[in-house]
Amino acid sequence: MINRNFYSREKTDDNKVNYQMKLLEYKSVIQHDLNKCTGCGICVIVCPKEAIERTETDEYVDIPDIEACSFCGICDYMCPFGAWTLLIDDEHIIQLKETPGNLPDLLGKELTCPRTNQPAKKYLEGYIKIYPKNCPEGCKKCVDACMMDVIEFTSLDDKREVKLNEERCIYCTACTFVCPEPSALEVARTAIKFDLSQIKSSSVFNEIIRKLISQEALAKIIKEKSQEIARETGFKLFSLKV
């Protein structure tokens, strides 16, 4: 049976929430900075324990059951806005990242979130499409939800036109969470940028790719890595036609 006294949650005066697991040997803290969190939902998707949930207002995310959290730090590793920090005995360490071959460096552009003026990582590739004719009249929930100010409408009536600044889109899909009409908005992630040379056979990172992109994308990356290993060792791979 889990001793609930090992777990605690505390909100600080500087608008941070500390989720703590204190054991005899060490103390683990997942710190959630609400000043940086945009509610984008990337952490909700990649959390291996499904411990993170969106709040009712979709403004932030939360860990409603601390005991469900494994304190692995994947939320820290993946958050585009740096809103999560894993502390082990007050030191910022992601143990999965420290183990070679587990979690590679994420590559891409570093942008600035126009609403928080905080850094934002763009390591995902994809596309966003909006179909204004399908938008409910008067609705601009996607505009309000997008902290990167990617979406702009000329009006909110049935004659509205859309302007997209896709260079700023990090493909977090926060807009799709709030859109009341599924046929009005489409966002897809097609690739994730990372240092292929740093990855080995990591089931942890493989699962992240599968959740964020697709099983097909995972298969492609595994194939590319296999070919790289073959080139390094001097062997040739022969592809079989299915």
C-alpha cells in the first residue's frame, strides 16, 4: 500500500505548483510554473502514466492524482515552454536524459511566445488548416487558445477569412481541444526534429514518437537508425519488398 504521507502538493507565492514525492533516500519534485504554462497539452499527450490532465478552463494543465506520477521528467523534457522542471534533491536532473541513448536532444527553432514573452521550442513539423465556412458564427476559441498567435480572422461572421502565421505554429493542437466544430480545424504533426546519432533502441522515445506523430513515423525512424548503424559497421542492409 502506498503511504500518502510521501506525497504533497504546494502552490507557491510566485505562481508555481510543486508536486513532491519524499522517500527515505531522496526527494523528487515536479515543479509546474503557471507563469510559463500555456495549456498547450503536449505534456498530456506524452505522459507515460497519463497523470497530467487539462483543467476545466483549458487554460492550464494539472496532475490531479500525484500518486499516478512516476516523476520521470518526460513532461520537463518535452514542454515547448519550459513550464515543467524535475528536481531530484533540489537539483535539476532528468535521469532518463542522463542515460545515453534514451532521450536525444530535440532540435529546431527557438521562438518567443508573444503573449508571455517566454522562449518556445519548435521541434515539431506539421500543418494546420482552417475551414472558415465551417466555423460557428461568432466563435474565436481557437484564436484565444493559441498562445503563439498563429490564427487570425478578418471577421467572426459567415464571410470570415483566415490568416495563418504558420512559422509560429508549434503544432501543439491546443486549438483543436477547444474548437466546437471538428470540421472547421485540422492540425497534424508529421515529424519531430532530434539528434538521430544520440538515440539507440529507446522504448521511451519510441513511445513519445508514436503518441505525438504516428506508428508509421516511428517505423521510418527505426529504419533510418538501422541504416545508420549498418553504415557505421560496414554492413549493407537489403530491403525486402512486401
